[in-house]
Amino acid sequence: MAIPNLKASRLYGVFVACGFGWAALQTYIIHSFGFLWFTSTIDGLLSAVLLSGACWLINNNLRYYQPGKGSYINLFIWVVALAGICAAGCRYLLPLLNTDPIFVNFVIQSLTIRFFINFLAVGWMAMISLLWYSQLDQRETMKRKTEAEQLARDAELYNLRQQLQPHFLFNSLNSINALIGFKPDLARTMIHQLSDFLRGTLKKDDQQQVPLSDELAHLNLYLDIEKVRFGHRLQTEISCDSKCGAALLPSMLLQPLVENAIKFGLYDTTGEVTVSIRGEMEDHYLVVMVQNPYDPQTSRPKKGTGFGLRGVQRRLYLLFARNDLMETYANDNIFTTIIKVPQV
């Protein structure tokens, strides 16, 4: 509210300055007709006071009431009425202040011109006020719309992140349940690893973006859990450019990509599978590539239909308003997912 009040104060300051300028100009014009400076000054000041009052009324009215498209005739009537009141005020008040017959006759003879001048001045004031307050209302509307869109975007981002938790948690609990009977030590280890992973996830809930080094450290906790589930079948290779360790990316962005790679790489095969994660800087983008082998006879990687890929693409769009920050390829039995994160 402070900014609109400041702008309104500036507007009123302009009004006052224009009022004094108008009084000085009319005083000079009246004096040019041969009247004394005192008489001219009285005429100029009274006319300026009446006109300023009319302008204040029309401005104040438009401040609280914006006419619709079909209501401009009402504004026109207001302008005509206020111009007539100003002219009538000059007609009956000036003779009381100066009874000189020549001056009184001059006032009566000039009423038509005074009315049209007042009409133009009040009309200009009405148009300026209409534009001014319309812009203020439009800015307030855009501000409310932007805030509503931001709230909706934040809510959707939060919802996307929350959907990752149960999906991964259920898989881990199922694996723990399977290990309890014949490998209790591994089950206990997996419980500790799952606890560390979830604890780290809770710490990241309030972080919009994190350095790549922190994201990879958290990702290693997830990979340790998956290696307990799949044993020697799951191998990982992580390599990053020395320049990209401090680059920022949305927190928990890589985990669904790696989960998708494990799903398509290990679920339909029985041999060892290597999931590779590579990061590098290209211009002002952090580029992360996740690759995994797949069996084209049993998998459908070209569709990329898992929630992980859809969720990542949606998050990138919500954060950066771009749909070209994630790409997927399937060549030579290798499925590749590439994401680009702009660095501000």
C-alpha cells in the first residue's frame, strides 16, 4: 500500500503545481485585457480554486468508481456539470469581489469561453485519472494473479515431490520384508540406509535448489539401498566435470531419473547392469546424462512413461517455464536421459 500512496501523493503534488500555473496564466491573460493586476489576480485565483475543486471531485470519484464500457456517458455528464458549476461560480462570486461594472460585464461576456475552458480542463483531468487508476487496478490484478499462479505452482511442485516418497518407500519396504527371513543382517543394513536417505530428504524439503555435489551425495544413499536390493547386478558409474560441482539444480531431481534407469535396466534382465551418471557444464547450463542398458524386446523406453520422467519434466517446466530441458534417446540398446538446468 505504501507505493500506491506515494504515487497518489505525487499526483496530488502535480495537481497543486498545475493549479498555481493555471492561476498565474489566467491572471496574465486577464491583465492583458487592460485590468489591474489586483483584479486579474482575484479572477485567476478564484477560477483556479473552482477548477481545482472540480478536478479533485472528478479524480476522487474515479478513484473509487471505474465506469464500465457503457457508462462513459455518465462521466461526460459529470464533466459538463462540473464545468457549468465552475462557470456559474465565476459569474456570481467575482462580482461580489469586484463591483466594477466594466469587469462585471467582462465576466458575463466571457462565460461561454470560461465554460469551454473548464470543460476541457476537467475533461483532461477525467481522462488522466481514468487512465491512472485503471493502470493501478490492472497492476493490482496482475499482482494477485501472479501470486495465485505462484501459489499454485509451489503447491504442484510440492505435490510432485511428495509423490516420489511413497513410490520409493514401498519398494524399499517390500525388499526389506523379503530379506528379513533369510538375510536379516542385510535387512537391518537396508533399514539404516533407508533411514539416512529419508532423513536427508526431509532436510531438503525447504530447499528449492541445491549444489550438484550435495545432490549426488544424497543420490548415493539411494543407490546404496538399491544395491542391497539387487546385489552385484547393479553397478554405477558417476563422473562429473570439476566445474559443475557447485552448479545448482532442483533438489531430488536425479533420484527419479536413476530410479527409472534401474527399472528399465534391471527389472527385465538377469545379468549385471551398469547405470552411468555424468555431469558437465555447457555454456550456462548444467547438463546431466543418465544412461542404462535395456532389452528392446521387453522394455518400452522410447515412451518414457514412468512417473519419474513425467514428474521431472513437469518440475523443470514449472521452475523454468521451458519444455526443452529434458530429452530421451534409445540407441544401440542404451537408453539415455539428458536434463539441462539453466544457471542464473
